[in-house]
Amino acid sequence: MATAVELERAHGAGHGDDHGHADHPPTSTGLDHRKLLMWAFLASDCMFFGSLIATYMIYRGRAEDLGFAPFPSEILDIPYTSLSAFVLLMSSLTMVLALSAIQKGDHRGLRIWLAATALLGSIFLGGQYFEFTEFYHEGLSLQTNMFGASFFVLTGFHGAHVTIGVIWLLTLLFLSLRGGVKQEDSLDVELAGLYWHFVDIVWIVIFTLVYLIPYEEVSETQTGAFALLGGILRSVAAIF
Amino acid sequence: MASVAQPAGAGAGTQTVARPAFKKESGLWSWITTVDHKRIGLLYGVTAIVYLLIGGLEALVIRTQLIEPNNDLITLERYNEFFTMHGTTMIFLAVMPLSSAFFNYIVPLQIGARDVAFPRLNAFSYWVFFFGGAILSLSWLANAAPNMGWYGYAPLTERGFNLGRNVDFWALGLQVLGIASVAASLNFIITILNMRAPGMTLMRMPLFTWNALIVSILIVMAFPAITIALALLSFDRFAGTSFYIPYIYDEATRQIVARGGDPLLWQHLFWIFGHPEVYILILPAFGIISELIPVFSRKPLFGYAVMVYATATIAFLGFGVWVHHMFTVGLGPVPNSVFSASTMLIAVPTGVKILNWTSTMWGGQLNFTTPMLFAVGLVSQFVIGGISGVMHGSPPIDQHHNDTYFVVAHFHYVLFGGSIFALLAGIYYWFPKFTGRMLSEKIGKLHFWVTFAGFNITFFPMHFLGLEGMPRRYGTYGEGSGLQFWHVVSSLGSYLLGFSFLIFMYNIAVSLQRGKKAGNDPWDGATLEWSIPSPPPVYNFATIPVVRHRDPLWEEKYGQYEGEGHTEEETVETTIAGFKIGEGQAPDEDAVEQAERRAEAGDEHNIHLPNPSFWPVVASLGIFLAAMGLLFSYPRIPIGALDLPLLTAAGIVTLIAGIYGWSLEPAS
Amino acid sequence: MERRDQDDQSPTPRRRSFAFRIVSLTALALVVGLVLVGCGGDNNPYSHISPRSSTTRDIQSLYKLVFWMALIVFIGVQLFIVYTALRFRQRGNEADRPAQIHGNKRLEIAWTLIPAAILLVILIPTIQTMFEFSADAQEGEYVIDVYGKQWWWEIHYPGLGPNGGPLITANEVRLPEDRKIKLQLHSNNVIHSFWAPQLFGKHDVIPGHVNEIGFTPENPGIYYGECTEFCGVAHALMRFTMVVDPQEEFDAWVASYNTERPAFDANPQTGDVSEAPRSFGICIGCHAINGTNAVAAQAGLTGNPYSVGAAPNLTLFGCRDFIAAGALANTPENLAIWLHNPAGVKEGNYMALQIKEGTLTQEQINELVPYLLSLKPAGGCPETARQEQNLHMEQGEE
């Protein structure tokens, strides 16, 4: 449901209400409405992913505690996912190139780089699909344990974001092929780019927290931090 | 000079240019397809008042059930539905949209804009809200009204304990309403940041607009938490996860099996949303009051800058106090101490506001019109709610107060004595702007006093009930418990309160027909909305005004207005801010130049207004259908094999059609 | 004041006196109410302004501090508002607009700092009290496990039951006087909250977590408690009592609890019912009675959370004051009403899944009532605490 709205908002913005009025009064901040909207929306999306990531972190290690295999340490394939993370990062580069092409009025460049970005995004999604099915065959599903539930929900919501991004890029590509994206419409591409870069950055965070950080140390640091805070407060209270 | 209810047209006349002709649309279709912020504001307002009355009736049923011990007017199950729906309705369908109505109607007028930044997104927000409300209301017809409290603590919401669709109506309804709120808020943020008239720096914005901005930011930042919380709940209910389920019972082996979920995750996620939500409900009220008190005291707001910072501080701290809803869950003394401290801290900026409002009145010429009565009523009643809030900000005391009627009394003093008083004040204040006619002052004053008495008789005894140990959400109580007396008082008070709303409705009905003509500026207002006709023309401002002062209209009417007072105020700004938000008094040179150039070029002939559009309705209808599909064939959503209910599939197609139609349609 | 009224042309005096009357009547009623509650508080068993343990006395002294500060602030601010409103109201003869004051830095700083100082005065004892409570919960001479169920309470005394197992009872917590008690709260279903207002504050009973309450009951007597976290249909009918006895009475109760009683057959068809009536057979899937072979019921965390299989342990049922977690007083008539149709007494309860209206015939009920009420120690029920009790809970009338 939420994802539908993003598309909604994004498109409402992308072809927004100020379309084609060169003489429209300048905005108070100097920023275009749609650009500001995208930034505000991304702030909201930060909280969205923040809640999901927090959920994941709370249940991190829960599968091991209860002894419900498969455990993340045995099932996560870091080299494989590093490769797909690299693909997604590269798509940010092609996105930048697409924007710079349209800003220079290079329509052919725009189309090539949009297509490349959408393709890289699709490769990432394909990789995720393969990873999910692989895990499923190894016995990890939403229902298996807390790791399965929180992992699939977190990466699944991210995948949904990437999917929307790919659809958006393909829509732009389609419009461009019909001559609908002019040099002065470069903001349309820039907005898609903002969204795309955001989704990439979120993946870096997820990749680090879910895949890279080894599975024992985190809980210790957490308890350590809480114990420290508790000690400080206890001694403050003791003074009174 | 001293007269306040000025004759029609006596307000300051900026409308000297010839008014451009825009034909006025009418008829049902024009309301469905409208993208005019004023019409959308009215739609929000009318819908919200209908829900306010429905929520009120639900409250009267609750009060009637409790008027005697062991009453069997309604069953306990029904009672649970009533209190859940009362809370949900009042919060999401009455107070929030009523605030949204004022944001929609007033904010663009106060900042000198012709519409909001994204008019169609605005229409979309309203219709999604409308359908979200419909989902919740339809639950009554499906005999599956939500029955687990507006805060829906897991695992009571899980299928093991709540097999029916009650929870699903609630979860989907809130998801849909969340979409509406976030979309509307994004729109307001952009509108306020980007569409201010030349010269209106942030620190010249009316406080109501400031509060609208801050509330919108709160909504945008807080709602994702409940979106995720509800999504995880739905996964638990339909996809076999156990995010909030620590144990399940295996019927086959007759064994309890650990699953590893934690019900406290729900509480954390919910209250990370839920506490900012409290400020989402009350800050618009503070904004309205901050407009009214200066106008009816004929004095500028005392400590404008501090009021802005106080609002921002409340909003910011609002994200750091959620655990005070969880003082009894046993998080331990350390977290409880930290959150007790932050809770008490938040009382400081709130106290500052109370004292600043009173100081605004100090030395003024107070004109006790109906809106002013409600405003001063708020200042006085909110203090009661604020003080009892500090009381249960102390965790040991909260171990007694929590989940008793003391808390019910507390938050009704905040939300009724605060929010609803202010919203009523706002309706009395801006009704002339909405309709061109004044509400009757005579009936209005009667309305105020009956509301005031009914409110206190209903809710003050709840403090006593709480101290006597009456828990919340009890549909019955024992005969020997000694509680009946105050229950009866409270119930009688609630009937009086209900009656006060009849007076209010009567006032609206009569005044719409026979109310005094208002003219542009019936209250000697200070802000831009009073410079234009009532009701405003479609395009609001024939010429976009240039703002040189925080109270632009007073400056225009009383000249020489920005005198002594200002230097001191600016000192306050700079010392407390530490950095510059709103700079000097002269409007930005460029902006004025541009405005003048536009005026010379004949701005009034160059007004672009967005075209009506039905795509927002189509898109929101798609969301509604998708949600209904999930509700009426709900077990069939296995993840993986896309076995969607038909209605949901149709809804998604409609939604996508709406989005693409909207995207490709020219805006104006 | 009067002089001003004469000058005043605008709002008619009549209307103000109407308003004044409403305000003063409301205020009067509220003050009277405050006094009534203040005096009556001691008599109400659920009132938390009548503490009966050191824990609640600590809360009470904190509450008093906060209450008086709150009252002073309340009166001060209200007087400021009312005075301002009266003194500066428009008289209609003002020559000019009032002085346009935009703020006062010093004042505003002052009323930022003063409330902060007041709050600090509240915060410090608050934090102290909290740490004391958490220290209290660490120790305990008697550890008692409380299991929240839908919608009743199961009480376990580890090690006091037969063969060194737990002593299991329901809805009535018997406590020895002047001993440090540590309650451990468990749930395997939904969230409840355990609250005996005169003895301790609320502590939530959360599945997957164990919360602890430490307190020392000081006076023998009967104390009332209730569930305060919304837990479903019959949330309002989930009460309990805490009976505090002198040590020897408590020990006698434990001993009589563990006395062997004649066994009876679990099977109602073939039953050789020595003492229990045949019709009790339908009960033993869920209800256990110590010293008999009615032991099939599931107890504690392993109990079925949402169906049949786990119900209150009925040992010494004849000594309990209430039926169905405080829904009815324990009298023969009420017990018959309950057995006749449990759903009619307590909506939503799981016993009603088995016992519908008419499931038990009148003869069976006539057999069961005397049997259940006969479940008491040979020497009768311990009586000490009962002398001063007055039954505040409802007397059944269904």
C-alpha cells in the first residue's frame, strides 16, 4: 500500500502542477516544489526504513538464542551479495550520467544511461530473487524463525522500493523515446535520481547491518552500552 | 477605531484592482473534482464534524453504560468496540482532519498564496482520508468494529486472540488514513516553505502557519513508525510470522512453543508514533489560539520568537518521551528515569506558552467574543491537563494513575479542553471567512458556557474515579465499589456536553441563513486572510501582497505600527536562536522588486489556477477497493504465489490507472 | 469591581451573572467532590490514596509532594488568567490601541527557568523512589509466581505444594504478614496488569517477560486488586484478592492445602465416584484439585492460552470469597447461577465453550454445588483476616 503511494507521490510530483510555466512566480526558498517534496518524502522514508531496521536489529541473534536454524551466519552468502550490492552502487553512477546527459540536451545519452540504470536495478532484483529462493530451499522462510521474518520483511521492502524505482526509470525511458522528456524537463530525471540514490544508500546500511557485521559482537556492544548508561544513572541516583 | 465588529467591507482594501472573472463551479461533480484548497478545506471540515458527532454519540453510549453498576445496556464485547471506535474516531477522523481543514483553508491565505503547492495531491489526500474513514465506519456494518483499544496492544490483536476481521478493519483503515495524512502533510510543508508572499520571512509567518508547518513535519516523521508496526502486525496475522508473538500453543502436542517475538516491539513502535501524535492533535490548537488571543487583545503576541521555539522544542522532544506510556511494563529504573526527565522537560515549553498567552492579554483591550471565550477557556483548562500530565510523568505515581480514569481525565482536559476548544474557537473565528456570515454571538456565548460546564462536569469527576481505582476500559463495575456517584455525575455532564453540540449545530444552521454579513475583516484581524473578501474569490489574492511586517494587516491599518517594540523582540530572537532564521524587518529587495514588476505586468490577468481533476478520486478509490478486497477475502494473501482477491486486483489496476492519468494530465 | 460594572456598557451584566453562576456552581461541585474523595478514600478498597504497605506509602508521599506543588501552580496560573481576563477586558471607551508590547526577555527566561526548577524538585525523589522499588524487587523471602490468564489469575507458591512442587491456587493470594514478598508476573497469552492499589502499584504481565514486585504486607486483612491492562472481553471481571494472615495461619493454610483427599475417577462414564459427584467428570479436563486424581489440567506457562484445558485450581475452593475472578460472591445460590450458565455471568469466558446453558442439569448442579463448597480444610477455613472485611465487590444479582 505504502509503495503505491510513493509511486503516486513521485509521479504527482514528477509531472507536477507547475508543469510548463516558465513565468511562474519564484518559490520562497528558490527550490522547485517537486524537489523539496522529494526531499521531504525521503525524510519520511528514512523513518520508514529506520523502523524496519530497528525491528531487524532487535531480533538480531534471536534465532540463535532459541536454537531455531537456519542461522544467518550459516546461510548468508557475503561474496554473492557484495556483488549485487556493487551492481546497485554502479547503477547510481549510471543515474548520474543519465541526468548529466539530459542537462546537456543529449537525448541519446539519457536513454542509454536510463536503460543501463534500469538494467542494473533489475539485475539487483534478479539477484535478490535468486537469493530469496535459495534461502527458501535451505529452509528459511518468513515463518521459520525471527531471522527469516525480519530478514525477508526488511530486504523485501527494500526490494519493493527498487522495483518502484525501476518502473519509474522505465516510464521516463518510454516518455523520452516518445520525445516527452526535454532538456528543460531535466528535473523529472533529477527527481528519479534522488529517489534512486536514496534507495542505494539504504542498501548500504542494510548490507552493513544484516550481512557484514558478524553475529555475536553486536549484542555485546549493545548490552555494554546499556550497562554503562545504567551505571552512570545509578551513581547519579545514589548521590541524592 | 474601537469597534471590532466592523460593517461589511470596512477592512483594509488591497482589492483595488479589477477582479478577474473566474466562473464559479457548482454541483456535486465540481466538489468531487475540485482542487481548490478552500473547497477541500470545507470538505475536510464537514466530514470531520460529522465524525466528531459520531464519536460523541459513541461516548454517550459509553457514559450511559457506566451510569449504573453491572449495567447490561450493551454487552462487554460491544462496549469494547465502542471505546475503541470512540478513540479511533476522535483522533483520526475528527480532530486530525478538523485541523487539516484549517490548514487547508487558512494557511495559503495567511502566507499570501493562491493555492497549495500540489493541488491535486491535496484532493487525493482528502479522498484517501474519506475512504479511510469509510473503511473504519463500514466495520460497524460488517459487525466487526475494532475491539482492542485504539492503541491495539499485541498480542491481543493477534489471530490467536482476535480471529475476526475487527483488527483488520482497524489496521487497514489506519494504513489508508496514514497515506492521506502523510500526503497532505508533505503538501503543507512545501506550500509553507515555498509559497510565502514576498517579504514573508519564516519569522514573519503567523503562528498558526508555523504550527501547521511543525505539525506537518511531525506527521511525516511519525507515521512511518505506525505504518511499519501495522505492516508487521498484518504479517503476523496472515503470513505466519511472529513479530509480536513470544509463544504459540501447538494444539496437536498440547505444548507451548517459543517463537521469539516480543509484544513490547509493538508498544515501542506504536508510541514512537503515538506520542508525536498527541502533539499532532494539540499543536494546531495552540496555533489557532496564538492567532486569536492577539487579535482580541488588540496587542501583538507576547514573545513571538519564544513561541516559535517552544513549539519546535515540544515537537522535537515529542519524539523522545514515548516510554512514559510504558512506565508499568518494567523496563527498569534507568529507562524510566531518563524518560521521566524528558517528559517533565516537555512541560517547560508548554508552560512558557501558557504564560505568554496570558501576557499577551495583559495590558490589552480584551474583547470577549465567542472565539475569545473558547481561547481563554483553553488556556485555563489546558493547565489542568498539563499539570495532571506532570503528575503521571513520575513513574511511581504513574504506577497508580496508569490505565485508570485519572488518565482519562488528563487526556480529555488536553484533547477536549485543549484541541476541541481551540477548534471550536477557530470555527467561530474563521466562519465569517468561510461563509461570509458571522455565527450568532448570542447563541455562541450560550454554546460556550454550556460546553464549559458540561465539559468540566463530565471530566473533572473522572479524576476522582481514577483516584478511587476505577480502571479504564471497564464496561462494568461492582455495586459496592462506591464508584457510582461520580459515574452518574460524569454521565449527566456528558449529556449536557452532547446538548452543547446541538446548540452549536443550531447556531451554524441559523447563521448560514440569517447570520450578519461579515465583510472582509470583521474582527480587526492582523493577518492576510482578512485583507480579502469573505468568502475569498477562487484565486484568493488578485495581487500577491508584499509583506513588511509580522502583523501585515495591522501595519497596513494602523501605519507607524512597527515602532518601539520591535528592537527588543529582535534581541530575543537572536539571543535565543543563536542563528538567524528570520532576518531584518525590510522585505527582501529582490522579492519586492519582483512583486512590483509582476503587478506592473498586470498580475491579475495572469493568474494560473489548476484545473479540476478526477484522477485523485480515481487513485484513492483504487486504494479503497484494494483494502476492501483484502478485508472481504482476507486469508488469501500468501506471499509468493500472487493469489490476490479479485477486488484488490481491481483496486490496484484502478490505482495505477489513476496515477498514470494524473501524471500525464496537464495541470492547468 | 462594582464600579467597573457600572462603567461597562457592552456585555450585559445579566449574561455575566449567568456565566458566573455556572462557573461558581461547577467549581463548588468540584471542590465538594475533592473533599468527599479525600474523606471517603480510606473506605474504598481500590483507592490508591489509602496506602497499606511501605511501597504504597512511598508512592503516597511522592504523590502528596507533587499534588501540593501542582495545586499551587494550578491556583497561581488560574488566578493570573482570571485576573488578566477581568482587569483588561474592553470597556468600549478606549481612546487608542493598547501599548504594543512584543515580549520581555527577562520575564520569558524567568518562566522558563522556574518551572524547570519545580520539575527538578519532583524529578529527584521520583528517581530515588524508583531505584528503591527496583532494589525491593530483588529480594524476597517468599517468591510467588502470578500467571495472568484470560480472565483470571493463577497463583503458584514454588516448593510449598505436594512433593515439593508448586502450591497452585487461583484469584486469591494468601500472604504471611510482615514477610518480604516477591511476586513474579508471567503470561503466555495477552498482556495483563497486576494491581492491588493499597499494596503496590501496577506492573504489567507481559508474555515473554517476567516482571517483579517486591513489597511487605504489614497488616492482616483482605485487599482487593484488579487487572488494569485491557486484555479482551471480560477485562472488567478479572479481579483478585490478597489475604494477609499471621504466619501461623498462613502455614496452616499451606498444610491443609496439601492434605490428601479421597480420589475419584476421571471418567464420568465408568466413574467410581467416592466423594466427588459423577458430574464433576466434565470439569476435570480443565480444573485440578490437589489430593485427588483430578490432575489433568495444564498450569502455569504451559497452559492452553486460548481454549479449554487450563482453568483455576479448585483446591480449598470452599474457602474462597469469590467465583470467576470476582464476578460473583461465593455463595451456594451464586455458584448454581454460575454453573447454570457461565457466559451469562461473565461474558466471553472459556468455560462457556464447554458449559452452555442447559449443559448441566438441575440435578447435576445440585450435586456439584455442595461438593465444591465442601472443599475446605477439616478444621474449617482460616478466619483471621475475615473479621473486618466488608465485601466491596458486587453481590451477584444475575
